[in-house]
Amino acid sequence: MLELNSSLTIYEVEAMQDQFLSLLGDDTIIIDCSALQKIDMSGLQLLVSLKKSAHEMGKDFTMLNISDEIQANFDLSGMGTILGV
């Protein structure tokens, strides 16, 4: 399980990529969003990329503890459906 920090924006994505890729070694990928307060399109793209890679590898992908504000960002961008949240 990966617990996201308060922000997943263009400024954090590069540093987080290796952590996200290491999750692909797990059978089930769980992303805990309880601390996440801010996300931009770069962060959304990273999550979608991880979800697609997980799907292609036959792995489960779950996002937990999504705040209403972050869920609204997912819905507004259309990424909520892609992420399955």
C-alpha cells in the first residue's frame, strides 16, 4: 500500500514515479488518499498510468479514503470513471 502525501502535483510526480512503479510488484495495488489534499493533471495522469499498467498485468487496483474535494477533481476531469472511483 502506498500512502499519498498531501499533494500530488507536477512538483511531486517525478519523485513519486519510482514508488508507483514498485507497486506493480504487488498482487494488489492499494493507494491510500487520506492525506491527499491537492492533485493536478500530472498527478491524475500518474494514477491513471498506474491503473492501466495494473490492469494490463492482471492486478487489482484500489484507491481508499478519497476526500469529497479530491473526488470532485476526479469527477470534473473525467478521471474518476477511468480510476474506478
